[in-house]
Amino acid sequence: MSNELANRIADLRALIAAPDIVLVADRTGKPIGDVAATYFAAGTFFRLDRISAAANSIPVIDYFDRLALDRARDSIGDAERRLTAAMVGNGAVAAGASAVEVWVAPRKNEVERIRAAIQEIANSGMTLSKLSVAASLLGDLVKS
């Protein structure tokens, strides 16, 4: 594989995330660069790439399994967008990892508890029910 091809493939994650980033930037009125940096920093902080990769291994037997899997993925995406919006809109002049740190600080105990649970789920062999729980836990973070 050439370096050029490898770089193009590596950029696909950014392209896939682009609609979410633009949506959050539009809703918050924040610059796309700040939102993008925070979006990826939040994903890294919660290791959402591991959840997504593990979700790809979940067997789908019928229509309802597919529907449940799609809804859990949608819930994770919604939570990631809402977390990003909260992080860039927290009043601090921060973006990227700094915005994540500022947002996490006042809710550290809850965030760490949920983050640990999500990582335990990701490391324990992904099932549809575990993915649904992970999505619910992420959603809980943006409710508080």
C-alpha cells in the first residue's frame, strides 16, 4: 500500500464525521475547527472508536436485531454530538482536549464511572445488549 493511499484511508474517519461536526458547529455557533478538534478529542477520551469497532462484530440475525443495532449506534452518535456541543459551548475559550477537560472537571466522578463502564463493555465481547447499555450510559452524560 502506498503512503498516499494510506493517508487517504486515514482521512476517511474525518469525512464520516463531517456531517456531525457541521451540525454541532451550526447549532452552537462555534467554528468548525474548534468543533472538529473537540469532537475527535471527546471520541478519543471515551474511546468510541473501540465501541464502534466492536459493534461491527455483533451478529445480526433478523430485522429487529438490525433495527436495535442501528438505534444503538444512532444513540451513540447523538450522545457524541450532544457531548461535543456541551464541551464547546461550556463558556470556556477551549477546544479539543482542553474543552473535554474543562467539561469533565465538575462531573469527574460520574464521567469516570461511566467511562470505566463503557470500557468494560468494549473489552468484554460486544453484544447487542451491551452496545445498548453503552449508548444509554453515554446518553446519561448529556442529561446531567
